[in-house]
Amino acid sequence: MLVPARLASSRLPGKPLADIGGLPMVVRVAQRAALSGAARVVVAADDAGIVQACERHGIEALLTRKDHATGSDRLAEACERLGLDGQDAVVNVQGDEPLIDPDLIAACAALLDARPDCVMGTAAHAIDTIDDFTNPNVVKVVLDAKGRALYFSRAPIPHRRDADPAQALPQPAPLRHIGLYAYRAGFLRRFPTLAASPLEETEALEQLRVLWHGERIAVHVSALRPGPGVDTPEDLERVRALFV
């Protein structure tokens, strides 16, 4: 299990070290990840302060380069440093998800064992409000008959030809993508060498690079929506209130 943590954040500077109930947020995330049954949890950080904070609380951490363009690039470096390769399963739990469900992490990781045709696994849940469906900050995913991702988009997909997406949800319910990923370590180490795709750049969605290059992503559809992540000071205050 790898938890990427980057100190710089335009909306919430110093986010990984933000205090939540007496512990840095990244430590909260790592503790939740450990409850999933993972054999090992490692924080891949870009700042020595994050590494030191993790080590003070008994969390394994390693320092990676600061200049990585994406979280996947950071994880690829961590895989190399840790000697992971081939079919080793690596789950990417974002460092700003202190309420992540350990069972959801385990379900995402299990996809790789169940789906040898896929190099990655991720998760989604049903969208039940029009506001979420039409919100470009809510990423949607559509699946094929075997539960593999066909496309990810910020647009409201699938689109009903004869209906306004602002008025009614399509049926069956559209799916919201959850930013939780499982990788085969060999693919994760190869990912940074793949050329970025035009779709990835248009949608600003890194996972589209995987589909562009003909690889498959298995999707676990959860019955429950995940707990709130932390992107803004307002998000942080909402999560802090849950630990009082």
C-alpha cells in the first residue's frame, strides 16, 4: 500500500501535516489503510517534514523527488526504491482521504487477483443527485459488460439523447469515480514512460492515459459513497468536527 503525499497544495498549503484530532492527516490516512489488511503501508512523500511526522507515529515513509509531474510518477519511484515489480499489487490511497473505508481499499486490491486481464483496479459508486451528475469536479465513469472502464469524464455521462442532464438522471444510475487505484507494480513502473494522451490533457484525468494505450482498468462498484476527502480549508474543518 502506497500513500503519496505532497506538501504543496494551492488550496490548502501543508495539507498532509494538517492536524486532525491530534494526528497529521497523512498519518490518519496510513492508519486507515493499514486496517485494510495490507501487508505493508508506506507513505511516499516529497518533503522531509512529512517523513519525520510519519516516523514519529510509527508509519513507514520514504522521501521521493519533488519534481514529479503526477502522483503516479511518485509512486513509480517508490516502487523502484522498494524493489517492487511484476505482479506485486500496489494500492494508491490518496493522502487527503482520512475517512477512507478500509473495506473499500481491500475490495479495490482484490480486483487485480480476480481480473488478470486488467493492469489496474479502481472504484465507483452510484450518483443519486443531478448536482453531482452535472458537476465537472465529480468525475464520472462508464463501464463495459465485464465491469471494465470504457471512459472517464468530467461531463455528465452517459448522456440521454432526448433528455436534459440537468433535469433527470439516466437509468441505470450513472457512476461517480472514486480516486482509489490498485496497480500491478510492473505496470506502475512503466506508466511514466507512456506518452500522455490528448484525452488526458483535455479532461485533466491521468487515468485516461491507461485506456488510450489499450490497457484495461477493472472497476469495483461500491454500495456506499466514501467519506469526504480534504481539498479545501472548509473540507478540513468538516472532517475535524468528526474527530471531536
